[in-house]
Amino acid sequence: MTETKTIPWKRLAVEAAAIVVSILLAFGIDAWWDARNDVVEEREILIGLEIEYVDLRARLDQWARFNRNGALVLEKYLSDSVAEMDSESIEWVFIYAFFTNILDQGGALDALLESGRLEMISDRDLRGMLVKWPDWLEDIHTNDLSFRGYAMHEIMPFLTRNGIPRAICPEGQFVCSKSGSVPPLYLKLAKDPEFRAILTVRRIMMWNSAQDLENARAEADKILALIRSQIDATD
């Protein structure tokens, strides 16, 4: 007579459950590890962006001040107050007239966008602002190039034709004239209709540039605040 074997269902169930639990635990550990790596990677990205935007904000401030100061100097030269300016101040007129800034582009954000890793940033609002940021820089860059073209093709040729002297300064110095009386030629130029028209356009450009830079600085402040908030959240 054949002996009927009893199947140990309870033991098999326990073993099966143990296998399922071990598999789920392995998946859970993998998921936890991936999530942890994602947090670490996001934090590294955010720290790189923070460094970039701190530097960028400083440069936006620098060039905004340069353009606002330049516009004020040109305005004074075109007004009756020109008689109160000395030779050093007048020399700054010509520096502001043809010196134009070109805001550098590129950096951590460009690398992030090109790599397709923007989705590593969990904050949707921050991602949206970062996607739009290159448009801010592109507008400024386009205007900078336009202003440089105006300086090179309108202002410099005029000054060359009129033989405007300028002191040769040591490297790193824009102005090196000693304060003193204003050369008559400079005062005469202040009344020249063509030069006044050229400087008036340049002054408007500088006001517009300063406003664009200040608007970009305000946007950069918002982005930087979100970046720092996200960095704090990953601590």
C-alpha cells in the first residue's frame, strides 16, 4: 500500500513569504539608495547653480552701476553743468561714450540644460525659471552687441575725425588725467550738434541697458532664493 505524503503547506508558505519579503526588501533598499543618490545629485546641482547666480548677480550689479553712472556723466556733459567739470571728469565722458559691456554667458545652468538633467531639480517653479533664464541673458547680450556696434561705427569714427586726444593710461586704468581745467576742444564738442545727437542716443542706450540689467538682477534674486530654499530642504 502506497504511503500518502503530507505536503508541509505551512512551511512552504513561510518560505514563500520569506522569499517575497526578501525580494521586496531588496527592491526597497534599491529604491531608497536611488532616491538618496538623487537627493545627493540634486544638491550638487543646486550648489553649482548657487555659486553661478551669486557671481552673476554681482556682475549684473556692476554693469548696471556702470551704465547708470555713465548716463549721468553724459547727461552732465550735455547740460549747462559741463562748465563745472574738470579734465578728469571729461575724460570719463569719452570712456562711457565708447566702452560697452558684454555680459558673459554659459556656466552651470547651460551645462545642466544641455545634459538634460534639469528634471533632477524637484521644485517645478525653479525649473520653470531656470528654463526661461537664458532668454534674459540673450536679450541683454543682443543689446550689448548693438550698443558696441553703435560705439564702434558712430562714436569712435566721430572722435577720430575730430582728433580727440586722450591720455595713454597704464594697464588696468581707464582714466589717468590729473584734475585741471577742461581743454577748449572738449567744451566746443559739448555744443557740437552732431556730437550731442550721438551722445544723446548713447545716453538712452545706457539708461535702457541699466534697466535691463536691474530687471535681470531682480529675477536672479528670485532664482537664487529658490535655489537656497531647495538646498536647505536637502540638508
